[in-house]
Amino acid sequence: MVTIRRMQKNDIETVYDMGMKVEGFAVSESTRFWTKEELYRWIDSKDDVLLVAEDEGKIIGYIMSRLHIPTRNAIIENVYVDERYRRKEIGSNLVRECLKQLKEKGTTYLYGLVKRDDKITIEFLKSLGFKRGYDFTWMELSL
């Protein structure tokens, strides 16, 4: 039976390993996924929502969102479900639980950035009630 729970520190190694395998999580040539150090710091946040989906003690998916307190806006940073568990409502349940918890924290607006050609993720989010927003050009500067 699949359960969804808050991500814990002992989940980070697995989440990190899973995230590093997803090419689509890279936002630049130098940034493949969150570092372990970033994940360890992030998990202590009481405002953000980080959840894992678990099947018989094995992590099979996760969602990570960040809440900007002054504006009450949140962003979904990453959603992932192991390929063997896709199309079984696990991703949808992760998003729904994340939405529920963000609403309880007073979030009024939620968004996510999706690559223009990622039709699967776009359709997935539309099925959960998301609407297509503005198109932007990603600008970056390495410091």
C-alpha cells in the first residue's frame, strides 16, 4: 500500500539519487539537481512542503515545494514518481496532499515551471486544475 508522508532527513540520500537521474530537473549546465547540503537545510523548513510516496518502506516518489511567506505564493520545485509506479495516481496524490498542506499554511497562489516541450508534465498539471500561465525566457548568471 502506498502512503504519503513528510520527507525526513533519512530520505535525502534516496531522493537525491532519484533526482540526479532526471535530466529534466537541470536548470542550467552546472546545476543538475539540488545538492545534498541544500536538501538537508531545506528539510528543516516549517513553511515548505516536502513529501515522499512510499510503498512497503521504499520511496517511490516525492514532491518538493517552497512557500514565500510575504506573498503567500508557493512553487512546486520537483515532482517525481518512479517509472514502475506511474499512471497509478501516485503523482496526483502527491500534488493533492501538497496542495492541502500549502492551503493549511495560508498559500493563495501556486505555480510551477515546466519546460515548453514537456507535454506530459503540462497535461498532468492541467488534469489537476493548473492553467497555463505566461511564457518567459530563462535568464541566468553564474556567480
